[in-house]
Amino acid sequence: MSIEQELTAKKINPTAMRILVFKFLKKQKGAVSLADIEASFEQSDRVTIYRTVKTFENKGLLHSITTNNVTQYALCAQECDEEHHHDTHLHFVCRNCKKTICLTQVSIPKIEVPIGFQLDDIDVVAKGVCKECKS
Ligand SMILES: [Zn+2]
Ligand SMILES: [Zn+2]
Ligand SMILES: [Zn+2]
């Protein structure tokens, strides 16, 4: 699938800016923050980048991970769409390279909260040393 087709498959209109940001995200080994994206697109205006990221998140292309009050974004699984995200996997933060990595093969068990509580989000982050830093 081409970049354009991948975006279209998620119901995202493939504008030039979106294609560039998507290409950048695909190249990353870990999650990136808005500041990381902005740093790579210095010539683009920050509002456009922010909107692009928000669109990707809403359409099921990106999911956010918040650790220590910093929000980072990583690409979603194929199954994610506008209605539902299925990114219930563990996130691993490497204390050496500081990368946040999606461990898509490690799923987080479904957590039930007592009646009367509304669960919006669960932050489970594993910390340690990643494969690349370990070897
Ligand atoms: Zn998702
Ligand atoms: Zn590492
Ligand atoms: Zn993830």
C-alpha cells in the first residue's frame, strides 16, 4: 500500500503535509512528542502540525502515551479506526535512550472498575532498558 492509500484507508484526506508527517512517523523507532515533530518540520507552522497529529489520532492512525506529563504519539495497529482504538498494549520506556516503545505483543488485561466509576484511560508504562541498548 502506498502512503496515500494507507491514509485513505483510515479516512484521512492525503494532503502534502499529512503525507510528510506520516512518513516521518513511520521512520521512528519509538513514540515521538509534538516537539520532536515540530523540530523536524521547522519550516511548517505549529498549528498545522498540531492539527495534523490530532486528525491522525482521531482517525485511528496514532495513539498517545502520556508519561511524566509528556504526551508522545505512536502509530496505531491496523485495526484502529475513527470509532475505536485497540492499543491496549504495554509501553516500554528505556532509561538509557529515553525512547518510548510500543510492545504490541504484550497486551494489558482488561481492567474493571467498580460500578459508579467511569474509566477513561489507564497509564501503564514499563521501565527498563530496551533491546537495542542492551545489546
Ligand atoms: Zn489506535
Ligand atoms: Zn534504549
Ligand atoms: Zn503503543
